[in-house]
Amino acid sequence: MRTLALLFVILGLPLAAANAQEADAPEGAIIDVVEMSGFSLYSLSPGLQKDINSLVGAPFSREGLNQLASRIEQEQPDVVAAVRGVSRPDGKARVIFLVARISDDTNLAENINARYIVETVDIEGSYNEISQQLRDDLQKLVGRRLDTEEAERLQERLKTELPGRAVARRISKGSQTGRIRVVFEIFEEPWIRFVPPKSKLVYHSQQGWSGVLDIPITASHSRHRFTAGVVFNDIDDLIEEYSGFRLAFESRVIGTERFGARLEFSRYNESWEDATLTALASSSGVPELYRNRLTFEPTATFAFNSSVRISGGVSLSELESLSNSPNSQMANAWVLGISGDHLWKGSNEVRQRAEASYQLRAAIDGLGSDLVYKRHLGQARYQIDQGRSTAIASLSLGYITGDAPLFERFSLGNSTTLRGWDKYDIAPLGGERMFHSTVEYRFYNVGMFFDTGSVWDRNSDSKLRYSTGFGVHTDNFFLTLGFPLNNNHDSGPIFMAGVRF
Amino acid sequence: MSAAGSRSQNRHWLLPLALVAVATAPLVAQALTIRTVADALHVQARGFSFIEGPVLTRLREGRSVRIDFEMTVLSKPEGPVVKQTMQGFTLSFDLWEERYAVSRIGSPPRSISHLRPRDAETWCLENLTLPVSSLGFSRDTPFWIRLAYHVPDIGPEASEAPGERYTLRGLIDRLSRRREEADLAKSVDAGPFRLP
């Protein structure tokens, strides 16, 4: 044990108050009395009893006495021990070992650090609005043993005075042994969140590998973030297979937590599946293929509250023709989106989360777009967690009018939609209409799902497809075997695995 | 053109099934043993650690953590419950001693300090008992045991601060650690056992 010299813990403080007229014993004073308070000396080992008894007549040594207190605690781990030396009128020292059972002290039983004296109380973060009364009350913790219940109450008062912010409390060692520092941390809970990184390494037994690495760079709790991303190869997201890079800068607080902005620049090289090329040859109304896609997308977001946000901006894309390079087409669209989410934490460990969003991308002549179209996408997701069980339901609806480029067309049949199907078997050119729903149940990390979906063009019929399967899902890792249920062809299950982070 | 134009038509999916089995194996790999002391049935669990992840983070920040344990005796695997006991504990980490303290919630209260992490975990399990006489089993009656814990009230601030996951450090942390929720609840089943 390190020294407990500063601990007038447990019974120590009352005793010290009662004996306030008695000064601390000086180092080297001869000890003439040794007492033990709150504990029987005979409960200790003979060796320790002997060492304590042999203190009589020895010079007072704070370090040596603390070592004995430490030995008491090691022999009797259900107690805490401290030592007090009092100077007697004749210059000799009286030594008192103060011992108490942890379970007899509510504060100690709650947190063993309640034995220590609070050296400082600090607040980290933005806290200008805190009332003077609360500041004063926080400082009243200093110089006393840690009162965990009082600290808890003060934390709640901070939350009340700082709505919309999270308050955490931690304790660290003070500058002297036996002293502690209490720190209240104030976090801003952002109303506008950064776009999650899209890093992944995914394998699909029909489509092969996809690898994306997004590296977000920001200070902790920063309002701004820069992301550099490398797409080694992505065949999972869109109907096209692409690789390249992207750079993004986001700010989630511009003057106010209600307002944020994002700029993204990306350049991708495309390659196309044989199935897509074959389908395109016999199709009309689908814009031509491109070899490169260069996009600049500035957007701004306004948060009505912590749950509901609206965003708007433009997406400017230059598509370099595959067959007629270096000619290119522009796909410039207004972007408008609204999203909402809410988390409910109920009793019995029940957590429910609901998310919904709608996005419109409208490419019009006024933006200098060669391709004129409108793309509507609505999505909703609900998840409930209770104990080891998780149930998920999601729904997506998509609708395109006009001549949308291939990167805007909807596709189903990848590692997240219609699992068990291959998107190039369903719609190798993607589609202008889309419906998809998922119902999934997980117990521990093992889950089963049922996917339903259809993707089709305005002049063709919709065919509903089903798939089911099972697999292992953790926060980052997944391993899934999906079975198409109404496939007329002789196709087996599809295996998917990977990490997303 | 794409090299993926010759996509594999491999239909051998026994390998994925094997991978599923391997991935789920850790869920059942923890070993339980039982012993009786007088009329008390004790359980010992190798690899059933709970001072880790967000619990450890919170403790190291000088805060206390409540952990609720549940021991259930079943007559069959996943079968009817014969008897169940629950016990809560409060853990804290002594910042100066750098040892753990545990208090048993309820009556009679019991506390202990100066423990290493594994010793603190063991102490909790030692204080989770069921009366053998209440089971009504003969010595040759097989039974199964489910041991579970969960951390009921750990705050969101204990796991990760807002924005932290987006730092490079946070990214690395997320890649290298298990799902946090998994650290806040765990359960293991084992059997059949017979009374010694």
C-alpha cells in the first residue's frame, strides 16, 4: 500500500474533530501508547500483533506506521485502515489505528475511493452557463472525503443547468498520496452528426471483393472533421464497379449547433460487368456508360432539434464517356433531404431506435445538367434490443423519373439487400423503381433474416423476390449465408462476409 | 472491362458453414464447474471475465459499476427452470492502491478490497449460491446451469465520448475491440452436472 497518512478516514474525521486540541505527533517522538479503534488487535496475525505492540518505545515514523496500516488491510481485506499520531503533553506520541469495515460505510461500499480526500473539483468543457450557486456547491466537495451520493446529485444538477449536453464524472489521483481529483466533463451532444465512415472489406461469393478505407481525422469532440477515403474496389454499393478516392470536410457546428455543412470531392474509375454491357446493348433509354466519374457535392444541414434535420445542396458530376472519350456528360442535381431518428431507453433493458429519411436529387437544365431526372429515395428502419435479442425491420422505396445516370439507378442483391440474390441476375442495369424490406432477428450474434424486394423500370413489370438466410453479426463483422426463395434458375446460396467500420 | 465478368459460380458452401460454426464456437467455449459447500451450490467459471471493456474503463475512471448476476438451474438444456438466484455487486477500483473492491448488495452486506481483477471476479461468483436442498435432486439427477451477468446502469459517457469514434484513435479502437454491448452482458450454459 502507498501511504495512507492523509487519511483521516472512516472514524478518523470525527475522532480528529474531538481531539482538535491535540497536535499531530512529530517525526521521531517516542511512542508510549498504541491503540486500535474499531477493530480487535487479536483478529490480526501474531506477527502483525507483535509488530504493532513493539511500537511502544520506538520513535514515531509516519512511513512505518502507514506500512503497518497497509498490512492490516492486506490481512483483513474487508476493512480499511488509517493511522493517527497525537502529540502528548510530555512530548511523547500516542498512536491510534483507525479501522472500519467497508460494508459498514455506505459510501465506501459504493466506491472504495470514498476513503480519500477530495483535493480539487474541476469542470472540463463548455460550462459558462453554470450558476454561481452550483459552482460554489461543487467546490464544497473539496477538503472532504468523497461523498459519492453528493457527487451524483451535483452531476444531475449540472445536467439540469446544461440541457442538451452530456455530463460525465471521473476521479483521478491528486497531487499527494491519498488525495483525489474529481472532474466533471461536459460534452456537447451534437444535433448534426458526421456522416459515418464507409470503410469496409466485403466478400460476396458472386460479386467478389469490395474494399474501402475511410480515414476520418479530427480532434476528439471536434466540431469539424476531414476524411480521406480510398476506394480500392467497390462492387457492393452500385450497379457499377468503381475505384478511386474521396475527400470530405464536415462541420457540424457553424455558429450554432443547428447549422452544419459538408463538402465532398471524389474521383472514381468505373468498370462494368459483362451482364451490364449485354443488357445495355438491348436496352434503350439508359444513358451511356462512363469511364470516370468526378463529383463535387457541397451541402448544408439545418437541425430543428437533436432528432430532425433537413439538408440541401448540389451534386455536380462529370461523367467521362466510355465509348467517346474525352467527351463527357454532366449530371448536376439539387439535393434535398430530411432525416429523423430517435432512441428510446425503456426499463428492462429495452432499447428502441427508429430512423427515417427522404432524399430528392433533382437534375435540371438550370444547373447545366445534360441528364435531366429526379430521384426519390425514402428509407425507414426500426430496431429493438432486449437483453440478448435484437429485432430489426427496414423499408426502402425508390422512384426515378427522367434519364438518370447509372450511379443513380437502384439495385438490389448485394451484402445488405436481397441477400441470397446477385444484383446482376436481377437487374444488371439497375432500375428506376425499387422496393425493399428486411425483417431480421438476432440472438446473441447469430441472426436470421427475411428480405423482400423488387427493382424494375417504368416500362417493365415488377417481380417480387424473396430471400432468407442466417449468419453471424457483430458490430463490425458479419458472415451470412443467403438463400433465394423464388429463383427459377438453379442457383445455390450466396455467401457474404466482411467487416464494416 | 471488368475482371469480375468471369464471376465464380462456386457452389461449395460447406466452407461458409464451417466458418459459421467456428465463429459461434466462442459462445459455448467457456467452462463451468460446480462444487458444494455444506448446503450451498457454487459455480466456477473459467474465462467468464467481466472486468474488461467499458466496465474496466469506468472503474479506471474511479467510478463504481454495479453488476447483476443470475444463476439458473435447468432440468434440461434450455429447459424448464428448477431454481434461480440473483445477486448484485458493486465494484470500484482503488486509485491509490490500484486494486479492486467489491461489495455485495443486499443483506447481509459484505465487502472486500485489495483484489486483483480475476480475484474480484472469483469473489463475486463465490457469493452467488443456491441451496442444494432447494433443488430436490438426487445425486444421479442431471441438471444444467446458466450463468449470466449484466451491467444495468452504465452510462453512455462510460463507453465513448461523442465524437471519439471518429478520431483515428477511435477508429483503431473500434477495429480492435469487441462490440461494447457484449461486454455489458454475458451468459454461458453448461451441463449436464450431477451433485457431488
